[in-house]
Amino acid sequence: MKSKFFTVFISFLLLFVFFSNICNASINKTSLNSRFIFGFKKEKIDCRTFYYKAPVTEKPESGYPVIFLFHGAVQHGFDWFFGFNPWSYRQTQFTRKCLDDGYFVIAPSSLKPVRPGPRAWDIFSNDTKDVIFMEKMLEWVSSNEDLDIDNIYCAGFSSGGFMCSRVGHIFGNQIKAIAVNSGANADCIYLTNGPPEFDLNRTYDIKSDFPPTIIIHGEQDGFVPVEAANLFYDDLQRCGIFSEKHINPDIGHIWLTDYENLIFEFFSNQ
């Protein structure tokens, strides 16, 4: 029995390694150092986990600016430091740029809105456990003398992009700017027994303290329709929120690396 279990375990491990290699076949940088960011730390607040890392740049007099990075569905917070596949690899490279640019990176892990179901951000109302978790993390930031509470930013992919918008709705006066990548306004997505559904046939009012927002999306996105990104941008513009929109006509549902410099420029101009 033990021998059979061992054989199955080794077979699964080999298949996993093979699959990972196939996924990364299109990635030019294949060294360990290019796929992983070492030295990040783990913290827990009320049994909720987040990962963080300080930059190696000199600390500004006011403290390090902070960026929260929200992962996509089925991912974890550590995916921003642990580039195992083409999705998380792209996100890990963005984390590296954040650190090089002097940002203190915080990457929390979500729960599961539906059990059983994939890990994703519960952005379907203003009083979820994930919203409470965000409130606790902001308190943690405020208690850290090395961090600049006047310069807090958020960026997210897919489900994490929706989480960014939910954070903007609730904590807008504490967040300086957000970047929504392959996501949209959390108010337009609905939780169902199947895949989430979108209401794209109405306009959504957005409060005046919603943070400046940059929206990045692929027109070929088969998970979050580009119409959701367009609607979000139109609502932001109508409600007087400073915002930018960048749509790639050839890309689907993935972290769009070609627009990363635009994110940093957008943040620095706020």
C-alpha cells in the first residue's frame, strides 16, 4: 500500500514539474532568480495571511510608499513573489519593478466566496471578510513607522482588479491611486451558483473620494468582457474621477506587462 502511494505521489510530482516546464516554455528568462523574489516575509492578522517585502532603496524621509497587490482567482498572495507559470511569472516581474521603484509591497491572500470553490476575492458587498481584512492591513500599515500612510496604492489582476475597485469604494480617502488589470467595477459583478455574471446595462454612481484609477484590459478577454472595463471607465469619467484606460486589441485574460510603466507614471503623477 505504501509502495503504491509512493508511486502515485512521484508520478504526480513529475507531471506537475513537466506541466510547469511546458507553461514556462515561452519565457526567455528561465533562471531561478528571474522567477522568484527571495526574502519576502509572511504575516498574519486574525488568522489571515499576507506577504510583504521592503525595497532595498533608501527609505524616504516620510517612509516607503506602499502598494497592495491583489491576486487573481485560484491564485495566492505569494504568487506575486513566486513565478511558477506565465500568469504569476508576469506578476512577479511587476513586483520586482515595484521594489526597484521603492515601493513597500504587500500581497494578501483571499478566502473563497463560495465553498467549495476557487480562491478569489469576495468583492460582492461592502462588509465581507476580505473587506474587514483590508481594514486590518491598513491599520498595520499605519502602525509601521517605516511606511508612508499618505502614499498607499493598489494594483490587482482579474478578481484582484475587482478587489481594487471595492477598496476604492470603501477606503477611497486612504488610497492614493489604483490600477485595475483585467478587472472592472466590483458593483457590476454578481455572485451566482455558476460563473459570476455582469450587469453592463446600467450606469453606476461612484463617490467623489474614489481614487484616481488606471484601467488596463485585453479586448480578447474571455473571462471579464472588455465592455466591463469600458463601462467602468465611462462611469469614472462621468463622476469626475481622474482616470485612464488602455485596451490592448490582441490580448486576452492575463496580466498585461506592456503597460506596467504606465502604471508607475500614473501613480507618480497623483
